Amino acid sequence: ESSLRLPVPQNVRVYSYNFRSSLRWSPVKVDGGPVLYTVHFKTGAFNQWDEMNCTRIGRTECDFPQLLNEPRWTVTLRVRAELGPAVSDWVESEPFVAERNTTIGPPRVSSVPEARSSDSLLISVTPPFASRRGDTLLYHVFYWENSTSTTKNEMSTSNTLFKITDLKESTLYCFKVQVEFMTPPGFEILGLPSTPQCYSTTVS
């Protein structure tokens, strides 16, 4: 029996970006051919292991099926290595809740050119994922003059189209925007900031 035991997969972790999640692990290297992997899942509601869409796969990553992309569910996964009749022990992931553990990417940010004036800029942001009912997205906007000035101004808004006012005329301003995702009952995730972009006000 002991000769039919494979080493267990290492570094078993859930990776999640904008609520799209997958289980990843390091490959098991043994002589005798390519190792295959099988992944199971269970949720907090049903404490029993079920097959995922990853049975005897050759790759070291398994995407969550649509069924499991429920942001509030607690999901635990397990993976084992298989080679012919030989198998490894199962290795479980940490319990994962997308609403608390996903990484939120930066929003897309652009300026609305026809709305520029000498003292304001109209900024448009596109959220990094489609929000659901009950979610709140707050946009933290950082802007500064693209000069020797290091003073950063900050504002927060839940609008995807907003105006920044009281600016100097004919001046280049740079922006970056960060999403804060809030959900009842009071969880918050701060997303990654967008790459700074610069737009100029007009001459009055």
C-alpha cells in the first residue's frame, strides 16, 4: 500500500480576482509518467465533498464553476495527485469567501473631453466587475497637479461620472482611482489603484 502513495500537492491556494476564482497548486513530480489531479469542493451549507469540473486533469489549476461563484458562500476545496493506481492524500484549502478574500482590480478611468472647462474636469470610471444588488462601490479619487507640487487632493464618490471642480486653468492634473467594495453587514475590501492618468483643463 505504501508504494502506491504519491507525495501530496503543495502550495494549495485559492486565487481570486474580481470574484473570478480558481484553486492552484504546485506540480507533483514523480517518475513514471504525468501526474493527474482531482479536485473536490464543499460549501459551508452542505458539509459533504462533491466533484468539481476537474477530475484527473493534467494542469495544476482548477477554475470555480459558475455554481461556486457565490460571493457569500464559504467554500473549501481539496486536491489529490493520481498516477495509475497510486494516489496521494487529499490536501484542503483554507475556507474561502469571495466577498472577503477576492482581490479587486483597478477601475477604468477616463476624462470626458467635451466637458472640460477652465476650472473643472468630468471624469468617468468603469467598475472592475458588475456589482450586485445590495453592494456599494465607493470610488476614492486622488488628484494632483502634474508639476513640482506633491500635494494630493482626495474625494470619494459613489457615482461613475463626477466632476472635479476648483481647478487651475490650463493645468495638467493627474488622477488615480481606487474602488472600495462594501457589502452588508459591513465588510469592506479596498481595491488596487488605477494607473495614474493626466488631463488638462482649458483656458478660460
